[in-house]
Amino acid sequence: MLREFKTFVAVARDGTFTGAGQQLGLTQSAVSAQIRRLEDFIGVDLFDRGARHASLNAAGREVLAHTEELLGLVDRMVRQAGSGHVSGALRVAAIASVQETLLVQALAALRADYPDVSVRIVPGVSLALLGQVDAGEVDLAVLIRPPFTLPPELDWRPLLAEPMVVAVPAGLPDMPWREALASQPFIRYERASFGGRLVDNFLRRHRIVVHEAVELDEIDAIANLVRHGLGVAVLPRTRQLDVQGLRLLDLGAAAFDREIGIVSRRNADPDGLAGKFSRCLVAAAAI
């Protein structure tokens, strides 16, 4: 049944029988037949089938986690038998602000050691990416630390602590950060995001009333609005932040960080592709 399990993973990742078939070199009918054999073997339906999409149901999500563990075990057995060759597909979810530097450095290291591994990058905001890891739709996610306790099935591994600063236009007269926030239009880091919650809690904790102007989630876009004089913002000083046209005010005793880390399934094989890439991310974060 190994072939059927591999086909099941391909359908779960692509979301369609047709797309999975194209990846595997199979017709749609062949993929459907393999999935039906697997469902008959296990004794439950694994997908909610639509006209164009196949979505994992609750049983399918549970079986997917076990299947990836099984295939990882098979891969490890092959390598231990002496082949030494590593291939396969890795699904990595990541927030936008880590894709330009941290993710690039980690991918370069992974590709140098394992050139036959293909990687799919899934963008999104932290809360959505967390849900995708939990559902088994991605192998791991690089995101902002959630402001709540993770489910016991998930594991958190810290990577970076990015200091939060007050960004003001370079031409704004010198003033303390508290005065800048209270007197200037405020470009808000979206409250629905984990990073935005940090900012909102900071403002509440210090009883700062801001004059709302714009609210959005992208750090570079927030910085660009500030750069063009539309207001001030509290944002993380990321590795790739373009500071041209900005002045960054340190928060002093009120300083706090935005923590970036890896969320993965606790039962994932540490020697599997997700484990290998996690180590690449840790190394890249230390540079």
C-alpha cells in the first residue's frame, strides 16, 4: 500500500486529484482508484469531495499525520540501508517578513545539502498558518509566537527576537516616542495579527491614545506609509527593514520584542525533511 499512501499525501497537499496526478505522472482515474483502495483498506472516507477540490475530512487529517510519519520512517530505513539519497517534497508556511532573508538563507543551506528536495512556500498570516500546521496541510510554519498556549500536538521552537520600535518620518521634529504616538496620525499594525496584538497590548498597557489613520498587516507597507509622512507606527525592526526616510525611536524601559519561531507537529520525525529544514532555519537565524 506504500504507493497508495504516497498518492494520498499528494492529493492532500494539492487539493485535487488532477493536480496530484500531474505531479505523480498518473491519470485522474488512476489517482481516484488508488485513493479508493486506500479508503477501503483503512475503512473510512478520507476526503470531502467537491466538483473541483478534494478536502481532507477529520479522519483524513488524522490519517495524514500518521502517513507522513510512516513515509518518513520508510525514507529513514532506505537511507540507513546505505542509499544516502534524500528526496521528497516539503511544505513550508511563512509570514511575509521572513521570506526575503531568513527563509532564503535556510533554503540555500537545504538545497546545498539536498538538491533533490522540492520546497513549496505557503504565505499567510500567523493565525492561518498555525491552523494549517495543526491540520497537517503544511509540514512546518515560521511565524510570530502565538499569544496563547499551543495544542499539545504542536511544538514551538524560537528563532529570532525582533525589537519593536516607533518609526517616524525622518523629517519629523525630534520628540519622545510617547509624544510622537500621541500627537501624530497612527499607522496601526493590524490588530487581528499576532504582531498587531502585541502593539495593541503595548498601547493599552501604557495608556496611550492614538489617532487612527490606517491599519494593515505588511511591515514593509507600514514603513512605506510612515516614510511618506502619513503617520507614525510601532513595528518590528526586521532584518530587511529599509530604514531610508525613517527615524526609529527606541522604547527604552518600555521595550518589547516580536518573537519569531517554528511551529511543527510534535510527532514529526526529527530526521525527516521538516527536521532538516528546521535546523537550517536555526542556523540562518544565528547568522
